[in-house]
Amino acid sequence: MHKFQKIILGAIVGAAAMTSTTVFAEPVTFDRDKAIATIKTLSADEMGGRRTGSEGNARAQAFLLDRIAGLKVDMVGPTHEHQFKFTTENEDGTKADYVGTNLLFRIEGSGDTDKTIVVSAHYDHLGTRDGEIYNGVDDNASGVAGVLAVAEYFNVHQPKNDVIFALFDAEEMRLQGARSFVRNIEKIDPNIAFNINFDMISRSDKNELYVAGTFHRPGLVPVIEAIAKKASVKLLTGHDDPALGANDWTFSSDHGPFHRADIPFIYFGVEDHPHYHKPSDDFDTVPLDFFLRSIETVVMATAEVDGSLEGIVNKGVQ
């Protein structure tokens, strides 16, 4: 993920204009110990920073495939592993060819909606540079834990709509995994109607989590208001107005290619912090209480969107 200078935007306040129909179990159903174990494992030195094409990235894939095997989910097509090829420019200016691997799985919805939600996060990071490992616990082991937690929740509470879970590779190489997915969207699922993306959701000394996307789709505001009323973190909107320049996150992570394809999105993440894209983005520096409350919030948010999606589309959000 790529962010820049911090700004403070307004919190969502007031009553929701759209009535929420989602009833949550208390506490929201996901395995908190597994969420912590996920970020600890993915950000371990043994993963080598999870750079696309590296042995550490392959080890991360193996760990995630094992986690996926423990869920009640289906494959997307004949396999969970969807490879793609691309050429990109390295830090030294040279061009190189890579093979990335998106990990995809799905849960069938209970309703006859003919709509599919994509819940996404990238699992790659920066690798090792000058002998230092960039473990990327916030960026983006935390988002991966969020996707797996949503899948756990929907294993217990079946979603209304079909849900594809996408763990994207090569986000740090210009969103290559998400771009490949969107290029092939008609083959994957032509009914995809919404993207919910998690990238950097584990750190905030202000108890703040941002949600971007309402600037482009104002009809989403009532849905976000409903989520904010239930959230155990301070949910803020913003970072999605092109007038903000570098502080506009519309294309900063894997939701960007969905937006370019005119697919509505909401993106959850925190603002920059001193550990962003630094070797210090390690498990030992994560405030676990905020992390778990953030995970709880994105699980609730996904359930809220799933329960409200028909109304969102009918109100012309698309």
C-alpha cells in the first residue's frame, strides 16, 4: 500500500439513514487466537518479507493454503491458486519478469441475488533489502487476517450473496494481482458487484480506522453510518477525494483496479505510521487490542454490506 502525509478528516456522526437488517453474534464470530497467529506467522523472519517470486512468498502461500483448507469454502475454478505473469521495473530501474499467485476461495450465498462480493487483501510485501527483512505485519499481514476472519464469520453465518475471498499477490509491484483479477473478471465471476479491501488495519494510537470510497459512491454513506454506530474503533471517512492529491487513496491499494472497472468499493486502513515500509513493521510492535477491534469492525462491515447490497444497488450506488 502507498500512502503519504497524514490528514485528519471528519468522523461519521448521526443516525443511519438506511435501517440495518444485520444482527451480529456477541462477540462477532471469528477466532481471535488464529487472527493473532496469522499475523505472527506471516510476519516472521522465515517468510523473508514475502516479496513476490521469493521463497518466503512461497512459504506464505503454503501457510495460507493450509488456513484455507481449514475453512468450509469452495475453490474458484479448478484451484485456489491462480497464477499470472507480468513485467515490472525493480528499485534499481531494471525490468524483470515475475510470476505471481493470487489465492482465491468462495462461499455460496443463501439468497437468489445473482450478485457477488469480493473481499480482498494482499499477502505480499517488500522482501529483504540491504540485509534487512521487511516483515510487513501491518502491511499487510493484518489485512489477510481480516479476510480470513470474515470467512470464519460467514462459515457460521451464511452470507446472503456469494462471496469471493481474494488474497492478492504483487500489490507492492503496482497492484499486479488485483489488476490480473479484474482483467479476468468475466471468467472468474461476471456477477461481481462490490469490492471490500483491507490493507493496513492493525496500528493506530488514536483508535482510528479509515474507510474510503464514499466520495465516489455517496449512496454508501448510510451503510457506513450503520457500521460506525456498532464499531469498537473510531471509524472515519475520507482519503478518497482526488482534490487531496497524494492523500487520495482511491488507487493506493487493490481496490483501485475495481474502481477503474466501475465496481463500487470500500477500503479499510489506517494512516501512515513510523513503521510503514520499514523493517520495524514487526509483530512485537503491534497493539493487539486495537488489531482485534479493527478485525471485529471489518467483519461487521462486510456483514453489513452483504445484508444491504440489494438496497445499495437499487438506490443507484452502482
